[in-house]
Amino acid sequence: MSNTYQIYLISDSTGETLDRVFLAIKAQFKNIEYEVKSYFFTRTENQINKILDGMKKKKNSIILYTIVDNNLAKFLANRSDEKKIPCFGVLGNLILSFSKLLNQEASHVTGGQHALNEEYYKRIEAIQFTMNHDDGNLINEIHKSDLILLGVSRTGKTPTSIYLANRGFKTSNIPLVNVNSIPNILKKKPKALCVVGLIAEAERLVDIRKNRMVTLKETENTIYTNIENIKKEIDDAKKTFKKYNWPTIDVTRKSVEEVAASIIKIHEIYKNNDK
């Protein structure tokens, strides 16, 4: 355990930003063990004192924080320095740099990213829409979608759709069983809406589908997990996407975040071409 790093995440809000930043950092450094302790809604010097006083080890301890109150942030930095614990503010320098660039003082409102503004309500609406239009539901409203995901079973359509919804995109996803499962509006006007096809390697889909069957305690549907059938499904899907000139993403070795980022880029190109 001596080589395990003690990571302390201290935030004056929900800690969502810190979680994402640390995940990004952790991905860059392999073969290192971490123990993470999170302290959210930390807004007083007394709270900071309790956190720091509770740290039993100095060695291999690192503090990451997002605190918008300058005085409180300085207090944390000074106390950490006294204890000789490395301490890094995730937003501090960035906010200061933006303040100088924009020639405007930052508001320093705690949890400001969660304000109930127009963008927030747009995101909530997108999430509700996406949940209602999951797995081919409410096809008659597909024209209201910002994005439409098509793909054979277990290509990550639902988790990708939900992630996109959290980014504010109304997303419909449709399982591609055969050409008849594609809504007529998409076949008649394939460029009327932003459609993205999802595929994956057959071997990977076999594993995922088998795990799915175990979860469902179902053993009879061997066609669903047969590799030759899956290869045909993927081949037919590729032909369909090519026929309608829909952009395609192979999700085999991509995370949901990576797939979503590619889809958002496709949507940007689609919107620019639509102008």
C-alpha cells in the first residue's frame, strides 16, 4: 500500500467537475494505485480543517479541489502547504485566465454550472425525449429528434443516447433488425435528419450478447449469439448505411464518451451542410 496514492477531492459543490477531471488524469497514468476520498459541499474553513486534520498520511497524498471562493481556496492552499501536501486547484487559474481574457470579473457563484437557465431546461427536455424514444419507441415523432442512432443489438445505442441527451441532444435510437425496421421517413428522405449507424466486431458482440443472455437467464435463443448470424447482421447493416449514405461508427474499442464525441462532430457537420 506504500505506493498507493491518496487522492482527496474537495469541492464546494457536487464534485461532478472534479470527478471528470480526475478520471481524465487517471487515464493518462497506468499501473498506479489510487485511493480516492471525496468531500463535497465544502464551504467553510472549519470543514477544510477537519478534512486536513483527518489526513493520517502525508506521503503520497494529493489534493485536487474546485472552490470558487478565493479566500477559501487560499485557505486550503495555505493549510495544505503547511502540511506539505501537494494541492491543485482545477478551476482557479482557468477562471483567472478567462477573467483577464474577457476583461470581466468572475461571479464566483458556487455551483454556477447548475443554475436553472435555458440550457438546463433544454438538457432536461432532451433527457425526457430520449428516454421516451428508446429502442424504437414513438417512431411517429422521430422528426423531432436532433439525432437518430441505428444499430444491431448490443452496439451501445441506449447508453450513448442517454449520454447525448445529457449534452442536450434529443436522441432516438432504433434497433436495426432488417430494412423493414427503418422508419419510412428515413428511407424516403435519408438526409432529412441526422442519422448515425453503429456497428461493432462480431466477436465482441458475441461476448456481449452471451453476457446479456446470462443476465436474463435465457439459454434457448442461440441464433442471437451465433457468430455467423451476427456477421450477417453486421454486413447487412453496413450495406444499409452505405445505401443511404449514413455515417457509421465502429464502437468496438470506443467508450461511450468517445462514440458520443464522434456523433456530436457528425451532427455539427450535418447542421453546417444544412444551412
